[in-house]
Amino acid sequence: MKAGRPLLALVAAGLALGAAAQSGKDNIANLKQMKVSGTDLNIPSIPQEGKNADAIRSNLKRIKLPPGFKIDLYAVVPDARHMAVAPSTNMLFVGTRKTTVWAVTDRNGAGAATEVKAFAPSLNFKVPNGVCWTKDGFLVVAEHNRILNFPAAEFFYEGPDVAVIEVVAQGNLIPVEEESYNHGARVCRVGDDGKLYVSLGQPHNVPPAGKVDLYSKLGIGGVLRMDPFDGSKREVFARGIRNSVGMDFNPKDKTLWFTDNQTDGLGDTVPPGELNRVTAVGQHFGYPYWNGKFKVAGSAAAADLKDMKEPPNTVPPQLEFPAHQAQLGMTFYSGKQFPAKYQGGMFIAAHGSWNSTKATGALINFVPVNADGSAGKAEIFAEGWLDSETGTYRGRPVDVAPMKDGSILISDDYAGAIYRVTYSN
């Protein structure tokens, strides 16, 4: 365990936090009291070999990378979304848009997973997409409408019952009446300030006029900041965002960067996707008035916003991406394995969107960072998951995560896999 708050004190604090147990199989009340749930101690694992794994490896032969780079199958992980690489062991935790958080372990250190199984299956997770670490090794899981914190998750994940702290109780992240099946996948990061940052997507394609002010006040369509252990000191860190499903801090200047997906229903070429940079608390990034340099308010997708006034001092995106590529997870690369060109830049996963007459996306972008801290020109780093001849997806990248050895991992919720990219000259 890394230096930080004493484990036992934090667990005790978590136990003191109120909230009744959820209905159904959720056992959070028992776990908060360090009691057993009665869940089967034997947790099934996902097969890592066989026809499915072989087919995924075969598809990876189509992937185009710059010279010297190689991509391999790291793990078979159903519905794999955002990833959190463990700070002290050869494992990672992987969120999904369903009901499972996966614990992925490389027990022999050979550069591929040897075991994939559900983490804390005694809990009833609901869209546990976002996973991230505190500075002292606590795993945060951001669900659709709840946030949990797991002390020493990488050391106490073998059984179904784990120590848990309820940071934000079920139904208290957003008002229950604002829950939607649309844009409910959260992402999270912990900053150098020790605070937890969580994105909240808009429940609509474009929020109706009557909801704009409410959402801005609550931080829906924004980024919240709070204490990662008890949810206190909660504030809206950034506003004017449609649906950010990727964020990371630049380790050099500590600014928060995030991707933002574009409005649907306006055609194949507009609006653009966005890459944004937060340089001060409370900045507004334009939505739903702007999407990049495209005015959404009053458009065919938002006719009821025709009289909306432009929010003052809106911050334009650092970069605009082609429409409907759906850039999601991102990471700054601080490793040394890749050539100098990539060090300090960003890798960004483009998932691809449903809202285009011709399939697009399914690639990895690289974006360098200029000397002044701004974004350089984006380029395609990896592609080939989209079959150009048939227009069929063979994979849809979601997130990118750095490994301790300088390689990177790419998650793919369509293929149900995690890939590892390495470099050798």
C-alpha cells in the first residue's frame, strides 16, 4: 500500500456513511459492516484461449501501426470499457456499461492476462464504466448514479466480498428523475489535488430548453469535483459539455483534458467531435449553444433553443475531430518505450458512432502537445478495426491506458478484448 490515509481508519469512515441496502442482490450494507454476503466464493473466470481468442488475434493482423510497433491480444474481457492499471501489481480493473467490473491479472508477468474474473460480484453494479485510482491505491468505481471506493482492491479481490466505501450513494450523483439510458457511462480521474473528477453526460441528444439551467447548476453535461472518500466539497468543475467519456490530466502542467462527443441527427459531416482543455475552475465549453464551431442552438436538432443566448466566455476546443468518430477514452503518454515523438502526447480511442450513413471511427488518434501546453495536430496512430470494403466493424476501441513498462493497452467493447501495443526498433 502506498503512503496515505491509514487503511483501517478509512474503512471505518466508510462504514459510518449512511445509506440503506439496495433491493435485489446488492449487499453493500453487509460489506460496509465487514460482513459476508453469502455469495459463492468460487468466481468463474473468462477463458483466455480457444476459437474466440484465435479469431481476435486473426483480426489484429489487419491493424495498421507506425513502423516498429506491434499489437497483440492482452486479454479476452467481455464488454471491456475503461481501464485502471493497478499501481503495485500486474493487474488492472476494467469497467463495463453493464453490471460487471473485471479484475484482469497477469500472474506470471509475461505481458498477457492469465486470469479474468468479476470483481466484487456480491455487489449489484449498474453501468460501472468509470474506474480510476486515488494516489494511495484505492480503486474508485463511477456508476450511472453511484460512486464506490474500494480500499486495496488489487490485494483483496480474490473473493466476492470486499471492503467498500460509499462515496456517493445510489441515486445521489444525479436526480433519479434525470436518469436515462442515454449517456450514462461515467469516467473518472483523481488529480494531484487528491480530488475525484467525474464526468456527467447529458441525458438527451440535446437538452430541452427547460433543462439547460438545471443541468448547468447540477453539473450534468459537465465535470464534478469532490472528495474521493466521502463525496464532500462537491462542486461543478466544468460546464457546457455534451457527453465526455474520456479525460486525463497532463502530468506536466496538471490541466485536465477531455473528449466530447457531438450532437446526432445533423448529418454525416457536422458537428465535430472535440478535444478540450480545462485551465480554470468553472469554465464553460459552449454546449448546447456550440458544438465545436457549429451552432447547435436553433438547429434541426434543437429548434426549441433558437432563442438561447450564447453563454459568456465559452472555451473553444483545442481540436475538432471528424463528425461521428466518437472519441472516447484518452491518456497522456509518460512512458519511455515509445519514440520521443510520442512522449508527453495523448493517445485517444475513437469508438465510432451509429449516427452516420457510412461507418467511421474505430481507430486510435495520437495528439502531440505543443511547448505552450496546447494541442498539436492529430494523426491516426492505429486503424483497421473498420473493414473499408464492407463497412463492418471488427472492433471498436474505447479506452487507452499506459502500462508500467511503457506499452499501452487498448480496450474494445465490441470484440470484448484488451490489446497491448509495444515498440522495438
